[in-house]
Amino acid sequence: MTVEAHLLTEELAILDSLKAFCRIESVSADPGYADGIDEAAAFVAGALRQAGFPVVEVIETGGHPAVYAERCERPGAPTILIYGHYDVQPPDPLEAWRSPPFAPEVRDGRLYARGVSDDKGPLLLPIKVAEAFHRLEGGLPLNVKFLIEGEEESGSPHFAPTVARLAERLACDVAVSADGAMWRDDLPSVLVAGRGLVALEVTVTGAGKDLHSGRHGGSAPNPLQALVALLATLHGPDGRVAVPGFAAGALPPDPAIAAAIRAANIDPGAYFDQIGAPRPDPLPSAEELLTRQWLEPTLELNGISGGYAGPGTKTVIPSEARAKITCRLVAGQSPDTAFAAIAAHLDRHAPAGVRVAVHRHGPGSDAFALDPGLPALRVVEEVFAEVFGRPPLRVAMGATIPVPAVFQRHLGVGTVFFSFSTSDEDYHAPNEFFRLANLRRGLVAWARLFRRLAA
Ligand SMILES: [Zn+2]
């Protein structure tokens, strides 16, 4: 029997194993679930041992443990590093679930459970495929390593240092992420770009203490007023960032993404309806909307504080005002350069009579942009085209995905996304589900990916 045929006969057993994985309450954000975290790490390690991996280790990271495994018995064949995570989002609000979040249930061709789509289902696929190769062929067609973390849903605070520390052991030709999601159920897609991030805070200070607006109004500086005037210089009338040097180094996107944007042809009016915002007049075109979401940098004001915002009125001139800002960055832009450009801009435009201080939060993240010519990307596209019956679109996403940037920096390799979840599967929300059709497709697809990457 071929590996693919064997996998299809094993489908029910694999589904049972996925249910067992989903019964484990591995919520990373809440210390109350610490037992579930340990249990899930042990489950993954056990599944990898059962799949024939001679090296399987639960690795201390300083936070929740990671699981590392390797089977490298093919000298001369390529080595891939498969990434995924065993932790899940908190299940709240519990009352919104039709079946309990940690009691997996099949309804209408979908398996419902917290974490089933993000990332337990997609992660179990390559492990079960490795097991099938082990049973039928006594080994894998290429060298395979796994690094599975337990803090993805909590911002992966120990992931980069762990990868840096283990860089030698993690050495590979390409990373393959079993995490991430296809953009739409009706259009297979492969993620090739995501935006980076830099965060900062601006503080404007006037007088040494809050002042009475009757006694001092008109003569004393008002930091809130100065702050809003200053913030108003950050964008042009079209909403784009107007800070000189902010986009220094930005690279043009892969033209295939622009083609995907045209092919996707979303409905801009429906988009504004869905987020509950009034439709702008004129409405942007579908192309402009997705281009701005995926491929342009942003600077967002996330919060402004200062003075009095409680009930009633208070005739105060505040001594201080603050704004929190985060920026999404595109490929080629550096968090350092973008921050320096904003800080210099704010300094240049500081209104007279106040002090302006700019503070950066954390190192930020580079954008992710996969080399469009990467051979593994072509293989992924080929396999997707076969199992979905149509070639996938190359898509970007507006959000920040740190894992590929970490692998690029510390291992010097690109990351291809090979995930079988879809972004409508309510991960991070009640009633998360995973399509059983994609479980089946995913098993066949991973088997083909192993073979083709080996060739
Ligand atoms: Zn995930």
C-alpha cells in the first residue's frame, strides 16, 4: 500500500488522535492551565516518538516548553524544519460555545474544539504523515526536524532566544510552517508576506502640575492641544503616513501578490458594513483596499490620554498628555529606521512651549517577505493545486507573523506556509472548528510535500 492510501485508511484513527489532543486544555495565557501545557507538550512528544523520531526532546525555554524532534537519516537529502504550536487561545466566553471547548465534537463535516484549527489539527498532520512513512517505508524520504512551541498565543516571548540558542541543531534548508491559515475557504492561498511592527509612546509635558483653566488659561501651554496638533502632522489627507524617511528601504512587493489582490476581487462596501463603519465616499476600489491592508505601511494612534475624562467637567489644563502608537511595516523597512524617522519628525514639529519625549516599546519585528523564487514555494504551490483542484493565490496579510523573521535572522532560511486551516474557522473565538475535508487533503498534501522536497 502507498503512504497516501494508508493515510486515508487511517483517517478515523487520526481523527481520534486529534480529538485526544484537543481535549488537553493547553491555554498558554492563563497560569491556571499549566497542567494542560505540560500535558500537551508530552502529547506532542509522544506522537513524535510513535512516528519513529529517534530524537525527541521537551526543551526548557524559560517559559512554556518547546518540543524538538529530528530524524536525519538521509545524507545528501534536504532537511526541513517544521514549525507549529501546541498552545491555544483562552476559551472564553464559555456560554457562547455550542459544545464545550475541550470536548471535541463533529458536526456537519467539521470538528469543533478550542485550538483544533489553530494549530492542533494542522500540526498533527505532518506528524501523522511521518508516522505513515515510518510504518510503510521504515523512514522518511528527507531529513525532518520539528520545533513546536507552547507560547504562540501569548506572543512567543521565548521563541527567538530559543531558536538563537538551538541554531546549530535547527540548521535546515527551509522551514515549513504548519501554522497560519488559508485566507478563504473558496480560494486556496499561500501566505508569502506579512507586515512588521514597531511600537512607541509620545509624552508631551507643559507646566510642572495641572493648572486651573480660569487662572492660567490663555497663558499656560496645554499639552493635550500640543499633542493633537503634533499627531495631526503624522498623516497626509489620504491617511497615508507623512513622516519623511519612515518608509526608507521599503521594497516593491512580489508582483504575484498584486495579481492575487486583483483575483480576490473583494467587495469594499461589504467590508465596511462588516466592521460596522460608515461606507466612505468615495468608496475605495477592492484593489486599493487590499493593497493598503497588505502592502502599505501604517501608523496607528492606539490611545490618547491626559487631563480629565471622567463624568461632568473639570476646568483643568493638564500638565501632561500621552499617545500610544504602533506602526505596521512592509518588507525592507526596518523597525529601527522607522522609529528614528518618527522620533525626528515629532521633535521637528514639537510645538513651542512644551517638551516632547518619544519612548520606544520593545524591538519590534521585521516584515515577512518570502523570496518569490524559492524552490520550496513552487513545490508548495504545486501540491496545493493538486489537492484543491486549482492553483493557490500568493497572498499577504496585514498582521505581523514573527516566526519567519526569527528563522530568517537566526537560521538564514525562508519559511513556506503549509497550513490547512482557513481564516473563517473562528480560531480565537467561540465554536472554533476544523474542516474534516482539509484534514484529508492535508494528509495527502504533506505526504506529497515530503516526497517532492526530497527530490
Ligand atoms: Zn496559530
